[in-house]
Amino acid sequence: MKRLILISTILIFVLTQSCIVHTKPVRHHKTKIVYIKKAPRNHKIVKIKGKKYYYFNGKHHRKTNRGFIVVRIR
């Protein structure tokens, strides 16, 4: 009887281990958003894929209610 319980316990353990799904941990990067209140005088307005961006300081910016934020163009 002890042998039957031992064998069934081992089989249950082995069979359930094959059903484990391996996942990668998700890393959440909290980026600090810096708002620029006013675009400088030498800014340029550019349209990329039908969207309006502001180019200054060597980066593209998008206008929001709080000011301008840096965006990556893909």
C-alpha cells in the first residue's frame, strides 16, 4: 500500500511539472518625462507620417497640454 501511494505521488509530481509555462519577467521602465513649457524661437514644425512634430535641440517633440515632450520617431 505504501508503495502504491509513493508511486502515485511521484507520477503526479512528474506529470504536473511538464505543464508549467515558462515566462520571462516583465520589466517596467519608469521613464522620467520632462515637459518643456515653451518651444524656442528657432524650432521647426515638421510633418512625419501625417503627424505634426516640433524639431529643436536636435530632437523631435510633441505638443501636449502641459508643454512639449521628447518623442522617438519610428
